[in-house]
Amino acid sequence: MAAQVSGQIATVMQEKRLFPPTAEFSAHARVKSLDEYQALWENAAADPSAFWAALAREELHWFEPFQETLVWNEPDAQWFVGGKTNVSYNCLDRNIEAGLGDRQAIVWEGEPGDQCTFTYAQLHEEVCKFSNCLKQLGIGKGDVVSIYMPMVPELAIAMLACARIGAIHSVIFAGFSAEAIADRNNDANAKIQLTSDAAWRRGKQLPLKAIVDEALEKSSTVQKCVVLKRVGNEVPMQSGRDFWWHELMESASSDCPAEPLDSETPLFILYTSGSTGKPKGIKHTTAGYNLYVKKSFQWVFDHREDDVFWCTADCGWITGHSYIVYGPLSAGATVVMYEGAPNHPDESRFWQIVEKYKVSIFYTAPTAIRAFIKWGDEHVTKHDLSSLRLLGTVGEGINPEAWMWYHKTIGGERCPIVDTWWQTETGGIMMSPLPGAIATKPGSCTKPLPGIIPEIVDEAGDLVDANQGGWLTISQPWPGMLRGIWGDEERYRDVYWSKVPGKYLAGDNARCDEDDYYWIMGRIDDVLNVSGHRLSTIEIESALVSHPLVAESAAVGRPDDLKGDAVAVFVVLRDADPNDDLRKTLKQHVRKEIGALAQPDDIHFTNALPKTRSGKIMRRLLKDIAAGKETVGDTTTLEDYSVLAKLRSDEE
Ligand code: PRX
């Protein structure tokens, strides 16, 4: 393998395999050929406003039409200005009016094997009722609703109910700790908390209400809490603050017309890690986000009426927001939602679900694919997966070996694979094959969606040549883009819009090959990708330093076959003996501060950290040590060479 080097960014990948869609797939696809895709993309690029305006009129319901397509005062975008619409209306009422009331909207399976289905009409009724419950509890337009729930239909119902009345949801993944919930609640000024008694996870109960009780002690703005009975365990209810979901719903009316909302009404906040310790509340708004997730869903997943779509993400992440709830439901799709783990009660659970519900489109993360490979083909081959016609991946790059396994073992060599690149900030998929039109190369997210104009630049902001690595930027606003960081305009400008003038800086390195295929090469900042989830090294370091025995720490990623990045931390102790018990204590401590997903895999104790003369931790060196590699490259700015030698000898 030849390495190509541009500045600091080296590419060693020389993947030459090309997988065109079958003639049969293309013949039935929404976009049928490369020429058709090219024409669509060029049409959008020639006049983005006209392109998006026409789609917005076609695809969304408008209580009042918009006057202006885009008002762009970099970095602030306003889309479809003057219009009034409602995301919940577009997902429910509009489909029912189109005659889809009896179509299955959500087909849900619980981890213990219980199941239920909501048609569009039934979902509409539940959403209206819960909207009225929220109103009864004093929630209205602009109020922030914090949601900490398992993957049950009520989670989607709660999101849609917020959208219906103009409240803003902030969904917090049910693996985060009480501390993490309180931080997010305080940052967002959340007014109410939604949760459940507990959640099922690999047959065990995760005590969500108990975690919420601890979080609410530190969330001064949250006045009320609604609790869904999921598991049926005893939980203490605080009189005047806590309400049972089922009791509120019993008396709620199912009449709740959707509120006509200005296009730019905030729809949700979703917290994600950046390169500083404080998570960023990414803000998305109503009309632009809705249009973008609907269209991207249709283009990328080539959605047809009879499809059964299963995205295995959790609604606590952007993938669940955009491709379990808002994208598929506004397109009138049938969505499978599964509550639990892929290996409970055994490793064939996902394939059992695919067979049982005849899933035709399956969308998952490379980390899951690597786990399936490890578990063995026998769990897959005993199930009939012939209903599948399209596969997708999201969250991190997929290595070509895993891609080939997915293609052969899950896709039976007949299903195209859409490798979708996007971010919490982009709202929806930005680059991906359109499966009937674009031949795939394993490991490449291929080409931009219509209306998306990526550019790869060097640190001076100049375009780089083909196959040269550089910073991935987007040079035109798009409707699904974030509208800011909640409560922190300066950080928004600084992180995304200041380093390359006039362009959105995604924070990823990428290259574009001679066929105009894009290859994502990883983050440019100190963000780890652990099992497809973003974690900032500084958040982990802050958590460690909050322990009384820790003086200083540095967190880095170590390549891991299953997780992508494993979390390796280097810890300088205050006045304590390094030992395995302390390792365990510190792992537990990070778990408590942030959540299980941030728990360090390796803890290295050291007397000092390698630093530059200006005091910056030399992460590159630590990464090499964490990965067990010889240190390569420049160490001349090391403040104290002996530190490096010491760290190495500690490893031996
Ligand atoms: O580094 C990229 C990686 O995940 C980051 C976005 O993470 P998050 O906001 O949590 O959203 C994940 C789900 C959309 C990106 O900056 N990433 C995401 N998809 C891919 C990817 N890296 C390579 N290939 C992808 N398909």
C-alpha cells in the first residue's frame, strides 16, 4: 500500500473495487443512473434557492406559504422565511390526509420480546393526547422538554408531541449519568423531565428514574417529571413533581390541532461532544430540518411504499432523530423500532427481527458490523434475510473488510450499501451513494447529495488536488444545517465558521479521488469516535481530574477492532499509589461523571505528561504509546525528553 502525504494527513487506502447497482435495482430506483444523479446535483448547484424552494412547496404542508427561501447572514441561516408549518403535522396529519391512516408507522419490539404496532392514525391519536398532557403540565411554545427514556414508542410520541405544540425537546441518551443529565438540563433551561421507571438492557433493569431523581436535585429549572411505567418496578414518586404517564393519558383528549409554527421555530437541541469539555447543544429548527431529513431519507434509502425500514440507532443520537422519527415518518414509511441489545437473548437477535418483520432496508453502525463478524456467521445464516434489498452504515468509516462481510453475509451480494457521512450538526445525510445511481467503493461515502457542495481545503483555505487529504468543508448553506449552539453564539462562529472563511468546517479530514469519490479520514480535533459516538478527550480528562487523587490526565484514542477508538488515559496521581484498585475506582468515576460509554479501557499511571514548551500535551506521542507503537516524527518541542522514556518503561 502506498501512502500519500499532504501536510500531516497521510492516506494509505488504495481501494479499487467498484460495485455498481444491479440493472434491476436501478430500474426501480428513484434516481436510476449516474447521469440522472449528476443532472439533479448540477441543477441544485446552479440555483440552490430555487431547488430547495420547489421541494419545500412539494414536500411539506404550509399553513402559510414562505416568502423568502433563504436569508443568509453568515453564519446565521434562515430558511423558508415567513412560512408556517409543523413537523408533527407533516409526519402524521399530512400522511393521514393522503390516505395512509391505516399504514403501519411504528412496529416496535421490546427487549423481552413484547411487541406493538402503531398505524399512522393510532400514532396521531397518541401524539395528540400526549401533547395535551404536556399542555396541562404548563408546557407550551419555546419550553424545553428533557427526555431520558428507553427506546419505546412513547419516546417517539413524546418527541412528536413537543413538535406539535412548539416545545423544544432535548433527548439525552439513556446511558448518560445523572451528572451529564443535570449539565444538559441546566444548559438548556429545561422545564420538564420525561423518563421511565427503568429500562431493559441485556435482561437487566437500568434504573432510569433513580438516575433522574439524582439529576433533578441539581437541575434547578426542572419543575415536573413524567414517568412512563416500562418495567413495572417500584419507584418513589415525589408528590407535586412526579406524574405517571398512564394516569395523565387516561383523561387526555385526543383533539390537539398542530400549532402553525414559523419556519425557524426551534425543534430540538441535541448535545454532542466538541473539543472542549462542555458539550455543545446543537440547535435544529422546524421547516429546513424537516425538508432535509425527508428528502435525504427518500434519496439515500430509495424509499418505496412497501419498504420496512429499520435503523438500529437510539433516539438519543441524531441518527434516531432524523432516520427513526422525522425523516421516515414524514415520508410515510413503516419503521421498525427495537428496544434492546443486539446480543440479547443471543447474538442472532437482529437477524431474527429482520426475518420476523421482513425488513427491507437495514441501517446500522460499523461498530455493530464488527461485533457481528466477531460473533460468527452462524447467527446470521440460520435466518432468512431475503427481504433485505438495501443496507446502510453511519457513524464512522467502515473498513473494506467489514464492508465486504456486510455485502456478502448480510446483503447476499445483492443489496447495495449506502455508507452515509453526516453529523449531528448537518441534521441529515450529506454524502452517500444514491443506491440506484452511484456505484460503491468499499470505505467511501462516495458523493454529495443534491444541494450539498463539499470542498476539501488546506489550512490556508485553498482547494487541494485530487487524492490530497485536507479539511472537509461545505461551501453553501443547506436547509438541514444547525442553526447554532444553544446559548453560545460565539462558540458556533468559532468552531464552524472562523477557520475557513465563508465555509462550514465539518471537523473531519477527507480526500476526494480521481472519480470524485469522497473518503473520510477521521477528525481534525480532539474528538474520539467510540462505537460511533462522539466523545471529547477533554470531557474525559475533566472527569478524571475531578477525582481527588488525580492531579493531571490526558485521554487519547487507541485503535480498537470493535469500538473504533478505545479510550486510553494517562493519569498523574497526587499522592497515591498506582494500583489496580485505583484503576477500577477511576473507571467507575468516569462512568459516574459521564456515562458508561466514556469509561476508559486502559489507564496508564505516569509521573508526568509529555508537553511542548508552551505547555500543550503532546497527544500524538501518547497515541503512539497507547497503541503500542514506536514514536515517529518530531519530538524536538518536547519539554522534557525523560518523560517519554519514563512512559515507555512504565509500559514494559
Ligand atoms: O467523524 C465523522 C463521523 O462521525 C462524526 C459525526 O458524529 P455525530 O455527530 O455523533 O453523528 C454520527 C451520526 C451521523 C463525523 O464528523 N462519521 C459519521 N458518519 C461517517 C463518519 N466517518 C466516516 N464515514 C461515515 N459514514
